[in-house]
Amino acid sequence: MGKIEFGTDGWRAIISEDFTFENVAIVAQAIADFLRSKKDPIYRKRKIVVGYDTRFLSDKYAEITARVLAANGIKTVLSDEPCPTPAVSYYIKKYKLTGGVMITASHNPPAYNGVKYKGYFGGSAGSDIIDAIEARLYKKSVKDMPLEEAVGKGKVIVKDIISPQLDFIKKYADMKKLKKGKLKVLVDSMNGAGGTYLGEILKNTGIKVDYMYAERNPGFHGRAPEPNVKHLKELICRVKKGKYDLGVATDGDADRVAIVDARGAILTGHKVMALLLKHLVENRKMRGGVIQTVCGTGLINKMCREYGLKIYETPVGFKYICDLMYKNNILLGGEETGGIGFKNYIPERDGFLSALLMMELVISEKKPLKNIVAELNKKYGNYVYEREDVLFPRSKRKKITSGLKKNPLKKVMNKEVVELNDSDGFKFSCKDGTWLLIRLSGTEPKLRIYSETPSVKQSLKYIEFGKKYAFSVM
């Protein structure tokens, strides 16, 4: 068995290679040891919720986790069916639990599974918690007990943990507006934990919801449950052919969203976040800070300056956004991949709420989404974001990092670099506002190249330039 290593958002590995029953039990024991070591009042309750997605054997991995926690004297609520990650986070917050575990590999390919740990605040655990758990791996023998015994003794309770999340979302969303709206929406659940829950939320509203790939399929029909252009070609085609107002896709654990307009154009995560910022500020009259990661867009920065909102920047990983959301007055915080968290909820991404707020926006503006986007571009200018992932062996990570550090760019193509940000990877910001970012993935053996310029052509040129530069410094 390979070594268990935590990345940007928990531990992920290939099923039956490193992600085995034995290794999951070892991780669960480390979590139990961490919880038992804490003396703070918030940890005295020692009650955990465990959820899981639709991946191969996720239910069994969740059961093992619950058994080990129970055997270590930690009361556990185990989801009775596959659930979205935000359901786990909301359950923690609502019932003031010590934390939570979600068995999921999120958007990774079908061969992967993973473990996410959620803190007592109802969001992604920070490095302090994750490092403390990781430090306890392999330190003690695994304690276990049969599930039937754990349930019989009341140490494990198997129940519905999704309803509380859905009930809260119904209160957060403007259901009166959604009832009056007349939209036709196609949802691609990507065979993930999103299932048909959006339709349940929108029942008895003016929104007509149709589905594709809502059934459980651990193979995800041969694609990774990552809502991007590569994996949403069928959704794009069917939205155009079926004359839908919107296409919506949620990822494997339904904490991220992708939006497709009536023309079949998929919006970047940046654009989705910008539109939701517009909706919250202009239509809902809400205020607060805005958080982006290092690969965030200049569009959000420009909008925040106009709205008079404070902007924060973090490394990639929602745990960094979560920490700021928990401690500050934050309106929304999001990633370029479509994961967005909102004020007065949990410090966590939620694909359902993002989708509902996007529908609210379209109804509020009384015009097609493409028109709203066009007006946004006209007002603030074009910000075209591109990203390419390149398979990259973990054995060469130190070499390329060292090379990038020793040979920083002075120019990106013919554009002068005025700022280097090395908080997470190497971001080269140019005098004209364009930028190039090169960073190693925290969850997969990949090198990621990002760019933002005013045009697709220029952004793609930046990507090619970035790839050649990155490999030249090794």
C-alpha cells in the first residue's frame, strides 16, 4: 500500500491501490485520535457526521469510518444515502457537531475516491486540523466494531442528513420569485450526489426541470464528474436543441456548479461568480467582502472597486476561503472551478444554491442570460480565462519548483511583468492587467497553467508560452 498523503482538500487516491478499506480505517483512527486529543470546549461533544457520494464503494468506506469512530467512543451520524458535501457541512453547523467526514473524490476521475474532513464550523478544515490528523496516521492500532453492534448501542445513528440542507436552501432562495419565473432548465447531475434534488427544491415553482445523468453510476458514464467544457458537450448540445433557458451541471459531490446559456455557451467559474456578485449586490442589496483565489479574475476586482467591497485573495483550496468566511463579514467567496460559498449560510461551497441564485438573477433581470453577460462585458471589459492541465510526475515537483523560483519571468511574451505572486505557484501579472499562473495541483499529479487576457486567442497563446517556459527551467 502507498503512503497516505493529504492534499489541497483532504486525501484522494486510486481505489484498491492506495484507497483501500485498510487505509480508510487508518485515516478514521487518526481522526478519532485527533478528536480525543482536543480539550477545547467545542470538542467535548465528540459527535461526528459521516456522508458519502456515489462513487464505487463509497457507502462501504463511510461505514468503515463510522465503525472506527464509534469504536473509539465518538458518536457518529451516518448518512442513509449518497449526499452532497454541503449537506455534511450544514448538518455540522445546525446540530453543533464536532466535525464531519465526507467520502468523496469530488471531481476526480472514477478511479479515485477520497476523504474530506470538515471542521466544527461547518466547512473545510484548515492546515492546522489536517496536519494534526496526518501526524497521527499509523500511530495507533485501528479500533473497530461491527456496524450492527454500533447501531444497537446507539454509537452510530443512520439517518437522513440531506433534508436539513435542502430545507435551509429553500429559505435562503427567493422561492416567491422562483414560483413566478418561467424558465426551462436542463440539469446534468453527472451521476453524482446531486441526483434530482434541484428538481425537488423547485417543485411547485415556475421552473421546469429536466434531467440527464441523474442516476447513480460509479463509472460516471466514462467521464470525470468535473463540470467543464470537456465533460459537458452533451449538456451543451441538448440545451441548444431543446431550447432551454439554462443548463446546470453539478460535480461529483454537488458542491460546484457549471452554467450553460441558451446558446450552449458555458460560463467560466469566474463569470458565474461575477454574475452572482452582481445579483447579490444589485438585486438582493447585500454587502460584504469578496474572496478569490490566486487564479481569480480581474473582473471581480474591478466590480468590487465599483461596489466599494473589500477583496481578499487566498491560495487555491476552499479551506483558505472557508477560514476567511468564518472569521469575517464575507458576501461570497469562490474558486475558478465553480465552487462558491455565500453569506449567512455555511463557509462552504454549494452547487444547488449557486444554481438557484443564477435562476433568480435571470428572473430578476427579465432578460436572457446571454444578454446579462453581454452587458457585464460591455461595462467592465473582456476577461477571458483559460486553463490547461498537463500530467506531471510527482517525482519532478521539486525540480520544476526550484527552476521556476530561480528563473522568474521578466516578460510574458512581449508584456512586462510588474508583479510576481508565489503564494501558491508562480503568478506573473503584467502591466496591462493580463496574467499567467503556473502551479502544481494539490490533488492530482498535474501541472496547471492558467491565464487571463482580453481574448481567447491571447489567453491560449499565454498558455502555450507558459508550458514552454515551465518545462525549460527544469
